[in-house]
Amino acid sequence: MTYSTTTKHFGKIIIAILLSSFILGGCAIGTTELKVGHNELEKVAQTKQGNLLISEFRDARSDTTYIGNKRNGFGMVLGHVGLSQEQNLETILTQYFAEALQEAGYTVTVCANTSEQGITRDSYDAIISGDITTFWMDLYGAVWHRVAVSVTALDPENDTVLWAGQIDGSEKRVLWIGATGEYERIIREALTQALNNAATAFASDDFYNSIKKQQ
């Protein structure tokens, strides 16, 4: 290989690196708004029966403004990931966890305020509440998303805790383009994993016996 050929070869490499950095940096600037959803949930083999009231979950994260960071090729945070304007994290996760309860076999009623008049609390086996402790995406070479929700089942009569557990889900993939569809797919897969884990937990004897107050 001659000197000129070698120079051209390394020149192409440098141009490719600079171009990649520019592309990744450009994609990372600003806020990308995503629509959060989930895939079809797995079927629960042995379902349970019960009547549950679920109150709107609380966003207990330290930073509730965004749901993730975007970085350039050098790992610098240049932008953020946020929810689409028509979505609210507390509302959609409440609804999705209600779907997980239904998948486990329960009859579920969703109510923003379980203390309001007209709610017959004693007609339910338990009141389900949740704290969203993690819902975050980050990337550097690969992109990952993590979900963690602390779920509590309360006695409708006196609000004592009948059952408590943390539901987790995560997904990590190589980021090819940094397009909105890639971000949404990874969140969807992490959230689906969390909801499947939730349905399994809700269909367990431990959860069922707790809300039915059986030893």
C-alpha cells in the first residue's frame, strides 16, 4: 500500500467517524416525543377470580419532566425523550396494569379517586395502588429502557396493606438510527415484560390469598 493510498484510507475513516458523530449528535438535540404502548400480553395459565378497584398510579420518580436522555456519539446528553402530548404516564400505566390484572382473571374497576362518594369500597376484595419509581430510557452505543412500579393491595375496610411487591421490566438493544420508532419499540418491549411479570404476580397464590385474607 502506497503512502497516498494509506492517506486516502485513513482519510475515509476519519470522515466516516466525523459523519457518524454529526448524525448521532443531530439526532440527540431537542426532545423526541414518543407514544408509549405495549405488545399483546402472554396468556396466564391459571387465572384467579376477584373484584378489584384500582386507583390512579402516582409518578414517584425524582424527575417527572422526561422519560429519558438522548446522547451523541461521545456520550454527552444533548436532548431528552418525552411522552406525546396526548399521553400521561400515570394514566396510561394505571390502565395497562388494570389490563394485567384482567389478564390474571380479575374484574377491575379503574377510579381516579377511590375515596369519592358513590364508590362502594366494601364490594371489592382490595384496592390496588402503585408508585412509578422508574420509567427511564438512556443510550450510549446501545439503548435501554427500565420500568419499575411498586404495587400495593389495600384492605378496602381500613386501608391496611394486604400485599406489596415491585414489578420490573427492562430491554436493551443496539441503536441503529436513533429514530422515534426504535425508541418506541424498546419502551414497548420493556413495558410488555413488566406487564407480563405483573400478570404472573397477580395470578399467584400469594397475591390471591392475601387479598382474600386467607392464610
